Amino acid sequence: MASRKQKDRKAARRRHHQETTRAPSSDPITGTVEQLRSLQARAERVLEVRQVKPSWLKRPAIRVRLDTIGIDQAERGLAVSDTEEIYVAFEEDYPNRPPRVFVDEDERFEGFPHVICARELCIYLNPQREWHPTFGADQIVDRVFRWFEEAASGRFDSRTSLFHAVGGANPATELSVTSVILDNPPSDMSTTCHIALVERSATRIDLVGWRRAMRASGETNGLAFFVPSPLPHGLGGNTEIIAHRIEQAGGVSGQEVLSQIQRAAAVSRTGRPIFLCLVVTHPTEIDLPTVVLGKIDSAFADRLRSRDAGLTPRETRIDWMQISDERATLTTPRDNLRPAAAFRGASVEIWGCGGVGSWIAEFIARARPTKLVLRDPAFVHRGLLVRQNYTEQDVGEFKASQLALRLSSISDTTDVSVGSASALDVLNQGRIPECDLVIDATVNETVAFRLDEIAAVTKDRPLLAQVATDVGSGTLGLVVVGGDDVPGGPSTVDLTIAEQILADGALEPYHVFWSPPSFGAELIPSPGCSVPTYHGSAADLAATAGSMVSLLGQQLVAPVSGGHLFAAPHSGTLPCHRFEPFTITGQFPDSTRS
């Protein structure tokens, strides 16, 4: 239960919300300070406001003493006193960015979650979403109080606190280069080791190996230091600071750090930077150390190589790169709970790389399947770029080969290959390729017929699917799925469900899938040079293909033979989705509507 004093505070907060919301002003900082003084005068959580310039902060700030009596304490939470002092410092572009909030040096805050370099409170985890430029003193104080309340109650999760092992803030100082971490360091790493790196581009470098020198052409060496405990004050920007902090954290001595860096310089080529990696123990029970990569640029590295007596460790700058940590044991894929995640690790064949197939292929590639095989005999024509997943540079090339190049650039972990030019080439061999899913996006009656024939006599076959869109807009979709329970393939399912769908007046917009196009309904892009085709933009077909991929992802997890009918929201078609299940007897259960 909240105390009487807490309830009074909340009531007062509501009462004065509008008058303490900062109004537009030519001097917003002065306005916010005046609001803080107004809160002090009313004795609303603010006991004292004073302008100061702390030597450690190197900028003017507002020291605010807060009345924090009554904040509930938990055993594992931060010990909060009856009063707490904070320093509010404003950026030059305030109020477009929130103020920063600091505290005096105090061991309570060192290494505590959501504290940056032991001195700054992280009161806004995502300022872009949580801060508004009209906010004023009341909102700032409210946010600070919320921080103390959550810290005292032990609600902060150390495991998810940003950059918790390395000072609570992104250590990157070299923003133009991103380091990609793919594998965990050795579990028994205790001092130092060599690492292998690949500079993929001017903006990307991958850490590809631990405890080994470079093996393949294009690799370069780096030096990794194990840090047995967290670095709550951050990494430091020169070799003197980082050597001292590694030693303080229980790692090798500072002198050994400097000696190792000097040796790394001696054995590397002139004009090359020296790459340094830190493996920093996380301050929780998680056995997943934080890995950061930095470099001493080539100018400083060359001075180290020449043993320049005028270069001191304090002057030897280290630039820390941005971190893209992709270790499977640490990172949860952003599509983890979405249907497309079912394709991760799967093997998929895509027949037809046109308006629907080319987008389906890209969306599946982004889900990181193990293998993708593309089949399509057609060339890329310039007119197709308005709706298919190709570029000006692809014109005149085979669709499948150009799409394979694009997909290979999306995922390093997917084996993308071009199969026989036509799906009929493989079907004429009387077999269905070994994979988890075949997607027929050819809209080719012969392909559909032959696939059905072979599926009828094939055991242990993959899941088979056929996809299509409408002629009039490219915004309606049909996904037909045939599993092991079907005595044929998708074409058998299609013929079976058509009877039920055509008999249902509510599904009239979808009857187009089983009816010939009306006169003039099709588009002839270049009269005399192109066959009639369907209408549709890239936006239409990408939306339709995206829904197809999600529906097929659901089918991979729990296959049910039948047909999905669906419509993009901007089509205005209802129902927006219907699944018609396949039954051998022709007796159809109630359809599922959504």
C-alpha cells in the first residue's frame, strides 16, 4: 500500500502538471530552472536548487536535492537515503534532447544497472520515444524519482541493462566502423590470445576466429585481453587508461598490456592499425562476456613500431568501434516470434522468380534458411523493375542468377544456388528435390500438372505449395498447400477446394482465381512485344508476397493441407482471409474466417 505522503505527492503532481510543463521560451534552460525553483517553493519533492559547476563535470549544472524519504526498499535494491542530490546538465540543443542527470561519486552507484560510468543516471532508455521537447521540470523530476523507486525496489534487470559490463554506455568512439562478433570467445580464456579478423569493407570488420593467427587470404590479426570483472567506469580512450583498468579488474598487469601492444605493433606491417579486443566478464550470473573491438590507428601504430620515445601511453589513442553482436547464444533474432522464423535452418526450393517469387525469395532469405534453390528460365526486362525485385544492373541477365547474387548479399549463412533453368527440368527426371518446402510460383499449368503426378507416387516428400495473385490488382493472394495426406500435390488440393469456394457467395472476390480473365482485364505493357499480364506494383506484390511467406511459415510449423485466400488491406476486399481445408471425401468442415 502507498503511504499517505506518497499519495499526497501524486495528487500534487497531477495538480501542477500543466504549470510545470515547460512552455516555449527563448531561453528554455532558464525556464526549466525557474520551474525547479517553483517545485522547491511548494516543497514538492524538491528541497533545494542551486547552480553549480562541478570540477569533475566540466560544465555548468543545476544541483537539486530531492526528498526521497518513503521510497520502498528491497533487499537487493539500491540503498536510497532520505534525501538524494543530483546534478542536472543541459545539452546545447535542449529541449530537443533531454538533460543529463549525474550523481556524486558514491560506491552505491558503481556497477549498478542503468548507471553510466558510475556517475550518470540513465533515466531515459530510449530518449527518442520517451522524451518530448515540451517537457519541463516536473517531467524531469518525475523521471528521476521513477529511477530511484525502481532501483530501490530491485526492479532493474542487470542482464538486459545496456552495456552493463563496460560502463553502461555504448563505448563506440569510431562511429564509421562496425565490428561484427559471430562466435563466443573460448570458455577457458584467462589472459590474452590472438584473434583473426576480416575487414569486409571500410565500414565493417568481422571477428572470425579466436586463439589463432590469420589463416585465409584477407584475414588480419588482432590481440584480445580477458578482463575477469566488469569495467564500471568504461573502457578509456588511450592505452594508459585501458591498461590500468584491465589490471584493476584482475587481468594481466598494466605493464604486460602495454608490452603486448608493443609486440603486436612490431610484428604487423607498416601503415596498418593495431586491432585490440576486450572480453569483459558480465556482472551477473550470465556466462556471456561482453566483447568489444577497438584499434590504434596506423599513425600511432607506426610510431609504436619505430619505438618513438616521444609517444606515451597516455597519448596513444584507442578508438572503439560500434558493436554488432550476433552471437547465437546472446542475441535473439528480431523475427523470433513471427511466422517467418520457421524458415530459419530450413531448405527451400522456389520455382519462378517473377513478381511474387522474387519477393518471396528475399523475405525467406532474411529469415536465414540453410539453403535456397532458385529456378526460373526467364531474363530480366526493364519494364519488370516496376514490380519485381530487380535493379537496372540486372536487365538482360537471368532472373535466377541475379536474384541469387542479391540473396547471397543478404545472408552469409544461407547457401543460395541456381538450380536447373526450368522446374520442368527436375520434374522430367521423375523426382521432387530433397528439401523442406517447394514453392511453385510459376503459374504454369504444365509445372503444376507434372508436380502433381510425381507427388502422387513419392513418399517422404517435402511440403508442397503453390502461390498466385489476381490479374486485376496483385493484392489478392492464393496459397495452396499439399501435405502427405494429399494423394497428389497442390493442384489436387486446388481442384478440390475450388468447388467449395465457387459455391460460396461471400467469397465472390476470390472467384477470379478459377475464372478466365474478363475481356480487357489484363495489361499489355508493350503491344505487339509482350503477352498480356496482370496489374500490380512493387508495393502490391511485396505486400502479397509477405503475407504468403507468413502463411507458409505457419504451415512449416503445423502443416494443414488446404488453401489460404487473403487480401491486402488496401484492396478493400472482404473477407480479408479464409482457409479452406482439403478433405478427400469432399465433405468440408466449417471454414475458418478471420
